[in-house]
Amino acid sequence: MSSLDAAGRQGSASVFFAKDVMGQEPFPQIGNGRWLGANAVGTANGRNQFYGSSERRSLWVDALFDYAGTSDYSSSSGELYFDGVDDLTHTFTVQTTSDYVVENPDETVMMRLSLPGIWPSVTGDLWSTLTIKDNGDGGSGARSYLAHLNSDPTLAQVQCEFGTSVSVFNAGNVAAVGAHSEKSDGGVKCGAVHFFVRRSGFWERDATIFPSDCAPDMRFGASVAIDGSLGPVRAIVGAPGADAAYIYLYTRDGLTPAARWTQETRLDEPTLPTDDINHNYGGANAVTIFGDVAVVGASGLEKVYVYHRGTDSLWKLVSTLRASDRVQYQILERTVEQTYAFGYALDMDRRTLIVGAPFSDAGAFTAQQYHSADFDRRYFAKGAAYVFHLEAQEQKIVLRTSNPLTSGTFRLTAIRRGVSGITRAINYGATAAEVKAALEGTNGQDGDGSTIEALGFRLLEVGRTGSIDQGFTWSVTFIGEIVSVPVLSPSWSGYGCTTCKPFSSTFIADPARQILVSEVVAIGVGWKQQTRVTAPDGNPGDQFGISVGLSGEQAIVGAAGSSAFTTTTWDFETGDLTGWVTTGTAFDQQPTYGDNSYARINTYRQGGTPGASPRGQRAQHEGRYWVGSFEARPGAGKATTAAQVAAQMCAFANDELCRAPNYKLPSASASAGTTQGDGPQGTLTSLPFTIEGQWMSFRVGGGCDVRFVYVELLIDGQPAAVAESVAAEQVAVEVVADGTAATSAGDSIRPVTATSKLRATGRCQESMQTVTWDLSAFQNRSAQIRVVDASSNVVWGHINFDDVRFSWGATRVAQSSTSKSGAAYTFRRRAPGTAFPTAKCEGMNRWYCEWEFQARLAASDKRSEDLFGYSVAVDDVQGIAVIAAPGQRGVDANNTIEHVLSDGLDVSKEGLAAMEQVGSIYVFRRSDEIRDGAGVLLRTPKWAPKEVAKMQYAQKQRQSRFGAALDMDGSDLVVGAPGFSISPVLSQSGRAFAYDLSVAGVKFTNPWFACIEGNPDGLVGLTLSRSAATSNLTRALTIGYATEDRSAVGVDALKFAACLKVPSTQRKNCGDYQQTAGEVTFAAGETSKLVTIPIMEDTCLEQWEKHFVVRLHVPGGEPLLGEDFIARVRIDDDDFGSDPC
């Protein structure tokens, strides 16, 4: 055996340095660690654990479920004794753990034989490797919910930036991952794109493509996008190399990997040759494709190039787009332009394009100031996004009649790109959907005479008006066409169609023109800017536009540089709900002007004299305004429309812009005493803020049922007052306004925790009382205040709230310390006009529609340098937005900062930084619009005040940058982590994660469940639900669950079974419940499932009730962080006459 020294093998690809590895290993000790050979170190983790029985394998580590799969086998050692020449074979067993965790590539265990004092050689026969094959975790049935998209392990490369760009096309079951620093087989670092396909519901590698003209530093794969909406699946790949920049277009066909992806064309930067090496033509996020339109951004040139595929199937440049507000100067006879980075990020859906310019809107500066060497353009720039649109061609089909129509059919002949086809027979009163299907050639039958399917019409929008008395008119909009379609030619019985049924009535005035087809809107002559959007509360350095997303009538723009300032009004004296986000309708008329509860009749108590109306109660509010969900008397400046809401958003708290117009005056339309009653329900949630002091206080009144009307504190997005203990908690300490503690009921011996007073309600009187909360346990963590009215009870079914104060002052609350925490902004395309509420833009020419601001989205646990908004995606149909924060540090299952590094070193002891730049993604949900029974719009769609789910992959690694790229299509989500290391010798080789986001549509029906220890079946049941609003009910859905200890102690199944065999009087060390984990599957159409956990019955008197937690997780992966995905179980003791344990 030869020793390997650090100097001789430091550069070897098969050797890596392991810090703090000690002991008798075959490689030499170097300082505080040693160099190890990758083929001599297993990647699986051995662990022996004890949860009551002799079984040493477990799915739990320290009573927490092992989401990362860090307990792969039970480590063991022993002796083998060979007795004589005939004793030739002995065996030993390695006990592996069957977990639920996706492990890709498969993990290995090192096994070696040795003699006392003699260690075996790595290359000898006494050293062997056991591979633990993953058994398909992450999927169920024919569906994958989590897959690791890796390059071929035998070809993976160090720091190749695999995952720096991603794209997914749901309908085509195709995904792509870019690796712009990967080397070709010839060793040239030109970059590559890896394609994956989903077969039988599971993702697998399809092909790896290098550019045909591979050259050093091309950065091929820096951007990638896939689409197949209008026919063949195409991929567009950016290669923004410094010397030359290109775009490559591929189509997917063929059966073998080599021929599966064919290069269709290469598009050179149109301005070549150029001396500007910072063109960024096709850079990260700067390519997009839809149908026959490809768009490329060149932010270094402040241009966006639009290419169309013509009738000759060739791609040609048709438009060069610029920012409408660009500023140019003449300096020394040279044209110089302000730097907007226009084209830095792009997204397109159908005929609409959104372009990000993160360094736009820097303010008014002279040319000398702006272009001086010491001027920081990025510091001053707020950013902007620009929306462009290409008008679609629209034709109108009019069927006229002189008498009521009761029968008859007709056909339509169309020509597309030189190919002619005819529809099947269309009924005289066909619905819009039936005409659409006929023109697209779908839902037909054999022998119906249709040939139009060969034309390939897609994405037609059809509307119908009229009646059998007046005839019918169909409008047909060719959304997918960029080449004009000749006017459709109709035929009917007696007029060109021999197979059509005659109409029951002719058009007497002109029978030969009973059906007329005309073009009412010609196809757009070019892409035109429709609007420019900015952050209503934007600040310099926000980088609004660093990422963009577009789907249908919904857009989202990331601002990763934003500090997400807290502009919440804590006393409501702005005259509006500035910095508060509402759900439901309970707070739509807030804040309330004046002492409205005193001005109205108090319906909850008797009058002073018989027959007299009961007098009102004082609200005991502060200033002019307060919040009361029974009241309906807002101020004169209350914002109602989206435009008004946006106009009253402000960049800094206490800014004059925060105040509503005429905020000192009451509403002219609501007199004193006007109410809305106890019926409406909803929530009112503040923007996130950082806790920097010891206490906070507020006033609360109204109803007194803490289950339904209350004020609560959220810490990092989770309720700080645990639900199961609120009702039972006895007040033992109350903090007064100066932050000192006052004693209370001395007869209570219940221990008081930091969460004991973090939910408050009224006293069933309108008068508000001051409540103070101790925040000492939550220093430097993110918090939100949430006011809840979940009651429609006609007796005190409302909440009053006002006057929030902080020990560290409202000014410091507003002056956020969360630099570059990030934000994202949503916008909605709506019908034109001033009507309120505004209808969605549909069934009309979208060019005339308008874009309006909807919401600012921020992480409920915002922290500095998170870069929330660095990547964004949105789906209009699902009402889902996904926002990445690749700079966020590692968190545990409780969403608290992880203090232990991946190498096992404790941060607090080693003085190291936390697991920085691990990255997270946040899922936000939009509520649907609300209409009455007659279809009248009552409320527009609205985004939730905080994320519904947060996800951070389980096998956390520092600097992996999870979320540096993401793409979503339907429920498919692909997230890139270019800094992830798939093995010790492949540092930052990169990985992409493919999720099925439908798991985020499942929830526990309650935040807590309870059971009696000695209940007859020995089980506690927890109900899971899903609804049509959050899940596709036509599909089966699987989700994982697992228990976790709190004050209750779980034991393994063997121990639990053994305890059941002994009398309950002898179960002193049998724990409180059985550790349980598994997966539950909703069948198609099923909306409810029951999870059961075995509970241990004993005869020990418990002084306090016991609690444990059940969490939901992505099958094969991480826990879903959010209120919907965690339930607490309370075990109530029934051994009142027994002795304590």
C-alpha cells in the first residue's frame, strides 16, 4: 500500500480534503483533517439509535423525522472465524434503513476486513463497496412529486453551474437544465444543456447537448426556455459569450438520443460586429419562446430582439424593442445612453411580453452627473418592467335569419400557412366551445369530413352572441397566429355544402349571404409597448425587474434588492389600511372614523328604561381612526380601487404619501353609527417587521371568543401562540407598558412560556383594553400581527383593534435592517374602464385592456441578503406564484435558522457563519374573484398576505443557491441549485429539483387535535383535506406525513407492540405514542383522508397534558413549512386516581 500525501494528490479529481477527520485511516493526517479518496469513503450515513426497542435503525434523529435521510444503515462491526480448510464462506448482514427520502445518486457503504494492527489496502480484496439502491422514493403510483435532476454521475463536473437556468413544459413532459460552464468531451468549456423527459410519471435523463461550434467561454446554457404550445417542442438556448453571442433553437424529434434534439437554427447577435463585450445577448433569464415567436434580451445593449418563424419555416428578426423612457445624450460626439439593463429578464405568454429593466428609474440627473466615474447607477435605480403586446387577428362569423332557426348546419374552410382544410358540420346554434373545437379539429368523429386538423390551429378564442330569433354571431380570435389567416370561407346547404342540413329559415333579403365572415381586427403590424409598471412603494436599489413572470392575465416582477420596508400604519391615522393586507370582507370598510360604536345602538344589552334603545359603548380608541369589524364608517379618503390603493402606497412609513386624501374627514356616504354587522369574516395582517425590543402593546375589544375573534403574533410566518394551549393557558405573568413583569394569580402552578400571551381577544364589550406581549424570546426574528374575525355570530362576532406600540419605537420598526431581503409585485390585466370592481380581461381585444397593481409579496420571515424575488414564476389558472430567495440561510423544520453545518460543526462553538445561501422557495396563493348568483362581480382576485408554503430541500448545503433559477408550468416546478455538490469530489456540480406543486393544496382541517389517553380504539385521528380551489380533484394526490416529539415521547413500533402485551399498570417507560410516518393518497375526486396515530394507555397520572406534532412533507423530500401543514396533538390524561409517573 502506498501512502497518499497532500502535496502529491491535492489536485486529483478523486481526492478531497475532509476537515476534522481523525483516526486510523489509510490516508495521512494533515493539520486538522486529512485527504481522502472518494472511492474509499462511503456516501451513506451509519447511525445507531434507541427509541425503546432493540431496533437500531430509525426514521427519526433526536425525535425529529429524518427528512434528509442521514440515517441510512445501522453501523456494526464484528469478527469472522474460519475454522479449517473446509470452512470457506461466512456472511454478515448490513441493516439498511428503508426511508421515504429521494437519494440520487445511490449511496454507498464502505466495508473492509482487517487483522489486528493491519489495515487493508483500498485496492485490495479486503475492501468492498455496498451500494444502497433507492427504491423509487419521491413518487407514488404513476406520479413523481420530487425528482433530483442531475447530470450523468460519470460525467458530472466541478463548478459547471448545472442548474443556473431551468425550464419545464408540462404538456410535453420535458424539462431542461443549463450548465454554462460545463466542458465538452474534448475538454472545451463551452457549456451544455441537459434535457429530461417524464415517462410513466417519472423524470429521467434524455440527452445532453453541446453547441455545434463549441468554443471556450461561450456560456452556452446560461439561459434556456422550452415550449410546444403550437406544435413541435422547441428549446431556445442562450450563449452570451464575451467574444460572440448566439442563440440556438432546437426541435425535439427522432427516437434515439443522438437525433432526439435537432438544431433548427442559430441566431447571431444582430449588432455584430460590436466592441461591447457586455452585451448579455441571451444572458440569464433573457430568452423566452412561445409558438412561432422567440424573444432575446440584450441588456448590455438596452434592446430586446423579437424573432418570428415565417411561412418558409425560417426564423427572422421582426422587431427590436427599446424602453419608451430611455434617455440618451451626446457626449464628445458619441451617443451615450442611461443604463436600464432593459432586457435583463423576459417572459412571454401568447401575444404578451414582459421585459425587466432593474436599473431603470434612477431619477433626474444631468449627463455629467449620471456618467461620472463615482456615480453608482445601481444604488439610485429603482427598476421598472415593460409590457409589450402584438394584437391578434379577429374574424366575425354572422349567421342571419328571417325567422327563428331550429335546424341546419354549415362548414368553414380555412387556409393556414398555405395549407387548406375544412371543418366538420357546425350546428346553427353551436356554442363557442363547439366552434372552437371544429376549427381546431378536436373532439371529432370518424367520417365527419373534417380535414382542418392538418392546419394545426391552436389557442383560438371564440365568443358567441345572438339567439334563434335574431341569428348568431361568433367572434374568432387567432391567438396563436403571427401570420395573417385569410378570411374563413363558409358553405351551407345549397351554397357549396352538399352534406349540410338545410337551415330551417333562410335570410330573405339576401339568401346567398346568409352567412357572412369578415375580419374585424387585423393582425398587429408589430410589437407595441402597452404599459410600463413600477413598484408603487419602490426605493433606490430595489432592482425591480431583475426577474419577471407572465401567465394569462397575471404578471409578477421580482425586486431582489428591496429591503421590503415596513410601511404599516400602527395607529391607522393615515385614514386607510396602509401596510395591512386583508382577506375576506370583514375589514373592507376599515379603518373606522371616530367613536362609531358610541354613536350607534348597542344591540347586545338592554336599554336603561323600558322601550328605550340601548346606549352605545365607547370604543376607547386612540386618535381619529381604529379598526372594528362591526363598523362601516370609513374616512373620506378610503381607497377602494386598485389605482387608489397603489397611489396610497408609500416608500417609507410616515411619508405624507402614506396618508389618504382628506384623511381628517369622515366619509360623506356613511353617517356616524353606520355598521355592517357581525356577518362578514376575514383577516387583517401587517407587513413583516423585525423584533428589536422586549415588548409590544395594542388595544383590543369586541368579542371574547378567543377561538374565532382574536389578535395574534406570527413569528417567521407561524403562530407564536400554539393553538392547543391558548384556551387552557392561565395567565401567570403579564407585562405592563414599561416592559416590567407584574405578578398575577398565585394559585396557578402552570409553567409559563414565552408564547403564553401571544393571542388576545376582547371582553365582549366595545371598549378596548391595552394588552402587552413579552417578545424577549424572539429577538431579531421576523413577525407579523394578524387580526382575525372568523365569526358571524350575531352576538359579539367581531373584533376591535387599535394603537400598536413597540418598546423600540415605531420609527425603528419602519427603518428595516433587512437589506436586500427582497420583494415581489403582482399585476393584473383587467378590462378597460373605471367600473369597480374591475372585470378580468377576457373576450375582448387585449390591446385595449389595462394593467393594474395587485399586491406586494414579501417573505413572512424576511432576513437580510435573502434576495427574495431573484427568480419568480406565476400561473394564472392555478392562482399560484412561486418566488425564490437563493440567499436565504438554512432553516430547520420549525423554520428557524439552522445552527449546525452540514459537516456537523456547531456554529455557536466554531464561530462560523450559519448555513448561508442555502436558498428557499415560497409559494403564494391567490383567491378567486367573487360573483353573486347573477354573475355580477363582487370582488376581484386577491393575493394572500403571506406565503401558503415555504420549501427548502432537505439535504442542505452551504452556498447551494437553491432558487437561483426556477420555472413553473401548471403544477410542475423546476428549481435550480447551481452550487449544490452531489459528492465530496464534485463540489458545486449543481442539481435541479423537480416538484409537483399539487402537494401544496393539501392541509390539516384543524391546527390541533385532541384525544383521551384511554380512548377505546387507542388511536387519535387527524383529518387532511383538499378542495377544488387548491387542487386538481381529477387527479390522485399523495403526500407524506410524520410525527415529531414535543412534551410527549414517541417510541418505535417494536417497543409500542411490546408494551401492549403487558398490563397498563406496568407501562411506565412505554412512551406516549407510537412514532408514525407514511404517505397518504387521495383518490381522484376524493377530498378528505384520515391519518391515525396509536396512543399509549397507561395508569400514570400526568401533571400536564402531553403534546406532539404531525407534519406534512413532499413525498421523498422536505417538510412543507406553513400553517396548513402542521398539526399539534394533545393527549389528555384520564388517570386521575393514580400515582404520578
